[in-house]
Amino acid sequence: MQISKNKVVSLSYQLTVDGDVVDKATSQNPLSFIFGSGMLLPKFEANIEGKRTGDGFKFTLTPAEGYGEVDEKNINEFPLDAFMVDGQLEEGLLAEGAVVPMQDSEGNVFSATVLEVKENSVELDFNHPLAGMELSFEGQIVEVRNATEKELAKGLGGGGCCCCGEDGDDDCCCDDDDCCCDEDDSCSCGRH
């Protein structure tokens, strides 16, 4: 069966940026998605369309094909006291490179990367962490199958996120509401 719209695709992959592996899925714990549902980057899908179980793939996406260029308008400074709770700043929350959750006035949640902590303010980057970078993917198609009616109606996995630790298979958990992955991609939500 070939990869085409509304097929469930499971694949293993390794994403490399500037020679460093930044994300991966193993054949034992593959990434599964409904092709054409908008879950993955359009150019990623274009590069695997028509492939079959067992086929390999290797391609590089430009920043424009991936997460776009870095937009300076998405880098903002906030007063340090905006991060205080009961007059206290949570230890380690504003370390450079840390990803912090932010919420706008409508209740939408965004992630931002801490660029710099100053005496009275914090500089945050709301660009995607991979904005401005070439993305090199290499992997293999693990399975291609027809999606069920339930999968087509509700999607796969029900949202949330999964994290599997650095080895990819010993410390896996999923949370349907909030991401619970630590910096090393290990699980902190208490479900394994």
C-alpha cells in the first residue's frame, strides 16, 4: 500500500540540524499520523508521498520549507516581575535556553525560549525553536494502512504530547492535556 491521503503512516526517522540529532522516532516507537491531515510539514509529506512499507527516505528542508525564518517581531522583552508568583521567582524557570509557557489575554498558550535574563527584564523568543534552520531527515516507513472511520473523525493520539527519554524506548509517557517532557525528553508526568 502506498502513502496517500487519509492513510495512517508510521515511520522511524532522525532529524539532524547542523550535524546534531535533535529529534528521532524508532521503529519500536514510530511516529504515526494520518497523511494529509496537516500534522506534519507539507514538504515533509511531499517527500514521502507514494512510498511503501520498508522504503527509506532522506531529504533536507530549507528554512522556508520547514519552520520559516527567524522573525525579529517574535522576540520580545518582558518585565521580570511578570514571572513572579507571590513575590517569588520559580528557581530555574528563567535560565537561558529554557522553554517557558506563556499565555495571552485570550487564554492561548505559547512556548517561548529564554534568550537573556537581565536585571529587570527577560528577553523571550516566540519563534519555533527550529526557525531559520535547515532540517535533514532520514528514516524508513514502518507501516502504511487505511485509517479507520474513528481515526479520520478524531485523529490519532488525541492530542497532547509524548516523550520517550534519550534512548527512545525506556521512559515513554503521553499526556492528552499538557506536555510533561523534561529538557532531556524524559517524562515528568508520572505515567510510563
